[in-house]
Amino acid sequence: MNVYLAEFIGTALMMLLGNGVVANVVLKGTKGHNSGWIVITTAWALAVFVGVVVAGPYSGAHLNPVVTLGLAIGKGFSWALVPYYILAQMAGAITGSFLVWIMYKDHFDATDDAGLKAAPFATAPAIRNKSSNLASEIIGTFVLIFVIFYFTDASMGTKETVTPIGLGSMGAIPVAFLVWVIGLALGGTTGYAINPARDLGPRIIHSLIPMKGKGSSDWSYAWIPIVGPIVGSVLAAVVFLLISK
């Protein structure tokens, strides 16, 4: 295992489970059909937990290009590593979403609505208004990155005698809770991409696979879950730096 393989595997697992729950909820004939938003947001949070558990000890488990970008701006993460982390995350997102299609292929074929067929791959707005959709992605990502800056390691003792406590895999719980509350509170407008790789990688797969009855991959909207998270990440990093001086 190395940092790039960790980012690839962690992102692939996150996408398999995160987009897998969307497929389970929206596609025809699944055991989880119509089980709702609570199921989707909860499983996405747990998908992030799984990805962080696997990748965390090796790469820090960014699993998201704008986490990598934000940490480079606000926490001094090496800029030399940024493009390679992002490539690994994109490859993982593409792989994970392809596995979702393999897993649910019969249900994709059984579903008539082209929009529902696209939902397990890419986000889409509940109300299409590009300015407010962009704002939604900026705000959601700002919350994600800003809060990540304030994650701390567990410890015991006074200021003079602080003893770090290793939580192992349980250290992944805070980021899972963070993604969960973002989905519940802010995800209703655009589906809370808050991760360019999470949206772009699966959208590419949707455009390429030979899916029965496939509709548009909606490329006219695709820039919003890329630009919005980038802007939100940069703003969060800048605000963090300003108030930390």
C-alpha cells in the first residue's frame, strides 16, 4: 500500500457504497426501492467512513480533490502531491461507479426512467437554477472543508500533560458524521456532490457504458459540481487562515 493506492482504493470503496445506495433506492425492483433520503444520506456517511478507515493510515484519506486542495492551501499539504492524489481519486471514483453498474445491471435494465438510471452516477438539481445550484455546492463544500480544519486527535490530561489517544478506525467517525449532517441539512437542493471526483468520474462512466434506455449525461450541468466545490474549498481555506492568525 502507498498513498496513491490508498486514495484509489478508499475512493473506489466510497463510490461503490455511496452510489450503490442511490441505485438501491431509486432503481426498479431492488430490495431498498423507495426507502428514501434518510437511507441515502446515512449510507453515504458510512461509505465515507469505510473509505477513510482503509485509506486513512496511509494517505490521510482525502478521497476528494477539494479536500486535497483545501489542505494544500490551509494546512501546508505538499503541492507536489496534489495532482497525483487527484488522479488517484478520479480513478477510484470511475472504478467504484463502474462496479455499481455491474452490481445493479439487471435493475438498471428494468428501470424505464432515464433520469433514475442516471441518478446513481451523477448529481442533479431538484430545481434547475444554475446560480443557486452553484451556491448550494459552494456552501456545502465550505462547511465540509472548514470543519475538517478543526478536527483534532483525541487526548487526555491537562495542557501540561497531554497524552494522545489512538482511536484506530474509530477516528473516521467524525468525518462520517460531518458528511451525514451536510447531506441531511444541505443536500436537498443539488444532491450535495461536494466532491468533483464523486460527480465527474461516475458521469464519465454513465456516458460510456452501453446501458439500455440510457438518457443524457447532462454535461451542461456537470461544471457546477466541479466549480462549486473548488470555490467552497478555497473560501474555507482562506477564512481558516485569516481567523487562525
